Amino acid sequence: MKHTALALLAAGAALVISGCAEVEPLKAQTGGGAPRVNRLDNGAYTVRYDNGCIVTYNREGRRTGSQACRPGQVEQSDLAVQRDAGSRGGGGMDVQREPNGAARVTFNDGCLVTYNRDGRRSGSRGCHPSQVERADKAIQASSDDRGGGGLRIQRLDGGARRVVFNDGCTVTYNRKGDRSGSQGCTPNQVQRADKAIQRQG
């Protein structure tokens, strides 16, 4: 009876050991080399090492998982993703204004961010969050530049007035000083025109 029990225990132990051996490929192997960073079409990241270590990240650059990694590899992967994200967010930015006041910002890697005529972001494609943030700041700076200087107040027949900027933005007011329309202007320019009319009285 004892011999039978011992035999069963030995067989069970062998099964456990064989089961552990089956998941051996998930264990960290020696070596590893440099991290290979792969950015997916949706902006997410996968970082791989030669020893089988894999680290994944979402499109915001936050780590979502890792497997079969040695100590230090996950940290190296974090730094590699941060460097890649930083390089994608820098340089190669072009701001284009449409005739209707809308705008688009493009980057060398194909990232595109679009804005409506009020300067509000309307969409983005193929961009990293740092690129969207830089595009937002560029549009804000562009709007501020367009709203600065070159302001002239013209009096029209009947007491109406018109504020004209150097870039062609025109804001019109009735004889009471109420705004009656605007054309080709940013929100910043309209605000400046309103204040100019109020100061003039």
C-alpha cells in the first residue's frame, strides 16, 4: 500500500515538473541585446529583445504588460519608448491656414492634426500625444500672432465702424457699437476689435 502511494506521488511530481517545463519559453533567457522599438499604426508600442522579452505600451506611452524579461530590461524599454515618443513630437512641424480660417498641422512622419476656424481641434491621425500637444500650442501661437498689430478703425456712413487687420480680417459694428459681422478673423482678433471699439466709445 505504501509503495503504491509513493508511486502515485512520484508520478504526480513528474507531471508538475513536466508542466513547468512546458512554460519554460516564457522565462527570461540569457542575453537580450538592445531593445527593438516598434510603433504600431494605432500609436501603441511593442518592444522586443533577442532573449524573448516583450514589453507593450498603449498609444499614450503607458506600459500595459511584459513577459519573459530580465531585471533592467523593462526599465530600458521604458526609456526607449520615451525617446521615440520625444523624437516624434519634435521638429518637422508645418502649420497651414485654409481660406475659411480652418487650419492643419502636419509632421514629417505623417501625423496630421486639424482645427476649425475657431481654433478648436477637430481631429488627428497617426499622431503621438506629444505631437498633438505641440500642434495645439502652435495653433494658439499662430492665432495670437494673427491677432497682434495692424489694427485700424474706419468710420462708415451712418456712424457704423469697421476694424481691419493687416492680414485682411475685418470686423464690422453698427452705429451703437454692436458687432454686426466678421470675416477671415480668429477669435483673438474679434476680441481685440471689440475692445478697440469699446475704448473708442
